Amino acid sequence: MIENLRNIAIIAHVDHGKTTLVDKLLQQSGTFDARAETQERVMDSNDLEKERGITILAKNTAIKWK
């Protein structure tokens, strides 16, 4: 199990695509069905984040690695 574990951090300035990158990583990893409609900015769950269209709070997620 440990050989399949990777820890990464995505750090960039405001409005440089961090959320978009995470959305695409989740999509490419098969976390979401390719045919299913998934909303953009899936990690932005806070109401203020949704309203303003920006990520405010730090998030973490797990992605299966082959």
C-alpha cells in the first residue's frame, strides 16, 4: 500500500489554476466517471467560495495512483 502513496502540494499565486489542476487530476485518475457530469471547482464546498468563485480554504484529497 505505501508504494502507491504519493504526497504532493500545489502552491501557486492567486488565479493561476490550482483548482483547475486538481479538478483535472481527479477526472484523469478516474475518481469521477468520464461520462458523468461533474461540476467545476468540485473541491470548493464553502458557500463563500461558491459565491465568489475563488478558493479560500485549504483542502486535501486522495487520488489513486497506479
